[in-house]
Amino acid sequence: MNNFDFINSIKINSCGISDCSADWRWDTGENGFHDFDFWFVVRGKGRMTSNNETVSVLPGSCLLLFPRTHYIGEHDVSSPLMTMNVHFSLPENLSSEIYADRTSLTCLCISDPAYLSGILQRVIYLYNSGNFSLSETVFCSALAEYFTQNCISPKSKAKKEYGGNKNLILKKMCDAVNTSPENTPSLAQFAKEYGYSTDYLGKIFSSGVGISFSEYTANARINKAKLLLSSTSLSLEEISENLGYYDTCHFSKQFKRITGISPGKYKRHM
């Protein structure tokens, strides 16, 4: 699902946190729910079954459960589940967009579970405080996080093609670039740190993130350049030098390639 316009029409019907007892077993019945259920595992181990398909759920697992569908949830008695859930509705025409992408019972491994957990805690707090509209707005971030996980989920091309879950490595690389794009280690340095060849790690990054490492780094540098152009009195030469470009001309060309306008024009219009 690449178009997130539908999330602006969300209506939350209920939400909460379930700390399941040892004898917990969940059965929605043949007709299931009338709405969608966003289901995130905080703790424990278990299974979700639908249409004779079963997936394992662990901390950080996230499922989008569909209306009018039979689900059975179970957990290990020795490791009971704690889940966060949000029941929500969409207009029928928008629901069909999600159904169109539905192929099976999918359990995504969230790359940053602490982030998603924080969003959902905020959603539940706002909803219980009576701030329904704001809770729905915040929940849009949770759904966007879920749908973008398709790029780096355990069922992604990177997982199938290269084996193993490389999500943590990709996250660390992206975090390093986002934090300090002007001092980002090279792909070769990352490859040495993680014990891969440069070519292999580059393929993992491109497959998992959707663009090459060099393009991701360039985007991060230009985003920081935008901030410096709009919030400081630094000259183009100073910004170029601060961001690690070898000359201002190269910086200006890359800025225009990515943004469509020159850095000077961007600064004048901010």
C-alpha cells in the first residue's frame, strides 16, 4: 500500500491494552469483527490463525486484522501475551484499497517497536481522554509505520533473497545517516563493521530501503541543507563545506537535482 491518503478518513471505534491471562484464547467467530483491528504485541509469544494459515507472534509483531474474517489467537502459557489494539473503520471505497493488497495472513516484524508502542500509547491516552479527532490523527502515524514496514519486513525481497533479518543493520545505518549526514561512514566502512562485502551490503540496503545507500545519504544531506538555508545566515560556501561537499558547485547541482530548485532560490523563498 503506497498511497496513504485513506488514513485521513479513519474513525477509531475502540482501543486499549490487553494483558492476557494464562488461559487466554481469542476467537472472533466465523463472521469476525465489523471493523479493522490493528494488533501490536508488546510481550509474550503466541499464534494467530485464519483460513487454515497460522503465523507466530512475538514482541514487536504487528498484524492488521480484517473485517468479516475469522481469527483465532492463542499464546504460550509460560509467556502470555500483552497486546495493544485499535479497532477502526474506513469508508467502503477506501477499505477496498487495503483489501486489494491483501494476499495472506501477514505478521510484520516492526523495525522500531519502541517507536510504534509510543505512538499507540499516545493514541489510547488521547482516545480515553475524549480527544477522538486527535487520537485518530496520531493513529495515522502508526498505520503509516505499519505499511512502510512492507519494505523491510521479514517477507520482503531482502529477507527472501539474502536470508536473515537485516532490519537492525539497516536501521543502524539509516540512524547514522540521519543523525550526522555530513559525517556518515562510507558504505565500505559499514560493510567492514558488519562483516559483509561492500557490494552485498549495498544490495541489502537498496532492496530493504528502496533506494541506494548513496541516494539515501544525498537526500539526508540536502534535507539538512534545507534546514541550514532556512534557519541560519550561513553562506552557500559555508553550508557546502559543513555538509562535506568538495565544492559549492557540486552541492548546488545535487540540491537542484533533488529539490528541483537551486539552493539560492530556496533560501530567498523561505
